[in-house]
Amino acid sequence: MAERSFAKEVEKLRLGAGEEFSGEGILAITKALLQCGVGYVGGYQGAPISHLMDVLADAQDILGELGVHFEASASEATATAMLAASVHYPIRGAATFKSTVGTNVASDALANLASGGVTGGALIIVGEDYGEGSSIMQERSHAFAMKSQVWLLDPRPNLPSIVKAVEDGFELSEISNTPVMLQVRIRCCHVHGHFIAKDNKRPAMTVADALDAPRRDTGRIVLPPASFLHEKEKVQKRWPAAVDFIRENKINEFFGPEHGSVGIVMQGGMYNSVIRALQRLGLADTYGETDVPLYVLNAVYPLVDDEFLSFCEGKDAVLVVEEGQPNYIEQAFAAMLHKAGRGTKLVGKEHLPMAGEYTGQVMLDGIGSFLRATIPHLLPGEVRAPNKIGDGLDTADLVNVVPGRPPGFCVGCPERPIFAATKLVEQELGKHHIA
């Protein structure tokens, strides 16, 4: 059963070329899938991506008109296994689920899919449930992407960037014959905005067409000796193709002045928070104009060496804003600088927390600390002052005024009714341990 009805909002999915789409991030992702000619979509409920499944369920009429197959999968593993349809056929497919519990369940299917490679674009939209409000263990999808060499996109949290990331994801997947992960956080899923729509596309080949004309290639089966060739394919063909695509299509973005003594590199999903912090420090405005050079990684894996080294040219220090741990991106960039013999100082977790969500205050404190240590002369006087705004004020302890958050299942989780039924049985039979 859907957590929320989108029966009214899905009519926006019919918008054509040149019309303005206005709505929520989840709806924008769905519209982007249809504009890209997706042939099939599946997934498993779980916050913060649950509503994507609800939108697709409420858009059955539109999907049917376009010949798009949709199914609510029994698990994240079956959703990912469904993408095997894109191994032999030029069909674009998408799967969606919560991460990292979902990527853990799907990891076996993901590893096999990534080994054999794909012909049609295969996009995995993962809802990164990390930080405040999370209901799961604190891990990163980045680890799964690196493990299986699946490319990972992390777009800036605004509708045009999200839609472009979906389009880029399918193209990147097809050019490199590799599945692509699109990572969206809770704010990205529910951000509101607008973009100029394109016409929806009927898939060039539908699932029904594929069933009528089956294909077979034993070289794509993940068994020796094919699996050894797959590994060579990954490093000799797929990886270089992915890096070339990211570079040539300018997937990663540069903002601010071309030259400067310091710079900031960040995951795309961190962009809004970085700009807000710089604004509060007097070095940016609400429109994103900044006095500090920024390098925004909309593709966080693989990284493009020459892009990063070019960004570091002439800079004394660069801050890496990477939420979560381990700090994979910072380590990779440090290795690049070392091998290139560059003297640019790379910092990250020295100024920002190793673990935990990078909230507005955390970002302000971390970036402020970095800039005070490197370019204090560019900061306004009130920022350089040793005292902080609010010091000495008697403020309430939030622990005493904010209600506690009781543990519970994620919104949209199919296991909630099972838990409710268990509690009813407990009233009759007493407490039992169930594993």
C-alpha cells in the first residue's frame, strides 16, 4: 500500500517539450526517466526513496501508454537482478531502493551485473539514508560502487541538476557498458523547484519486444573464463570510457574565480550547504556567486585525475568536503597530488567531522575553520572576531525541550504491518524473542 498518493501530481509527467515542470525532486526523477525512454522500472520501498515507488504506482496509465514495464520487487536483490534485461538488450532500465541496507541485500546481484556489463543503460537510484533522521547503520553507498566498479553520480540538489544526472547516467552506462548508481539524499528527494521539460520517449525496444526475440551471449555469464575477461574489460575499456565521458561532457562543475590561493572540492550533494556556509561567511551570495573557487563532483566515482590536478594548479590549500567515512575521495585526491609531485596542501577531516551528517552548523564551523587558517584577510571583520554570535546567551538545552525520537521502521517499509501484527500477538502470548 502506498504511503502517499500522487494521483494528482503524476499528471505533470505528461508535460511536453518546452513546458515548465514544477514540483518535487521525486517527481522530477520520474519525469527524467520517461524523457530518457526507460523501458522498465522496479524497486523496493524504503525511505528516503519510498515515494518514487508511489509515484510510479500512481502513474500506471502513463507508463502503459509508453510501453514501460513496472513492478514492485520482492527485495532489493530482485530489483537489481531485473536490470539483467539490459545485459543482452538495448533497453534502458532503472531500479530504486534505500541504501545502504538495500545495496547490501542487492550486492550479489550488483556484482554479477557489473562483472558481465550491460548493453542498454542500467540506472540504480539509491536513497542515501545517512545522518540525522536515519533509521539504519551509518555506511556509504560509495563503498559498494568501488567494490563492484559501478559508477556513482551525486548531483547538486536542484531539479535541473537531478534531471541532467538521470540523462547523463543512462548515457554513461551505455558508453561504458557499466551500471550506474545515482545517489540522492532525503533533501534531494523532497526539494522543490522547476525545469524545462522534454517530450516523453517510448523505449526503442520494450520488454515485450525482448521476450519475442530472445538473445543469448554466454560470454556475459559470470563464470570462468569469462569472469577473468570481465575484469580486464573493466580496467582497460569501461573505466577509460567512463572517465572520458565525464570529462568531455563536463559532468563535474567549476564555480567561482578561475584562480585563487585556496579552493573547495565537494560531493555534488553537499553544494547547497557549502554555498550557504560561504554566504554566512560573507564569501558568496544566495545565487551561488562565490569568491572561493569550487570544484563540484557530480560524479564521485570514478574521479578524473587531470580535472582535479588542474583545479589545484596555483593553489596553496584545498579543502575536501566529503560526508561520511571512510574518506575515500580525500584519500584518492591525496594520492593524485603525491604522484604528480604537487605541493598543494590537501585537508578535509582535519576541519570537518570524520563521521556524521554535515548539517548547516557543522559546515559553517568546518569551512570557517579552513578559511580562517588559510585566507583570513578575505573574511569580513565580524567573521574573524574571536567571539561567536550568541556567546553568553542563556539558551534552552534541546535535550530537555525536544521530544525524543522513538525507534521505528522507515516510512513506506512493507514490514511495518508485520511488526504491528507481532505486537498484537505479544499482548496474548507475552514477550518472545524472534530472530
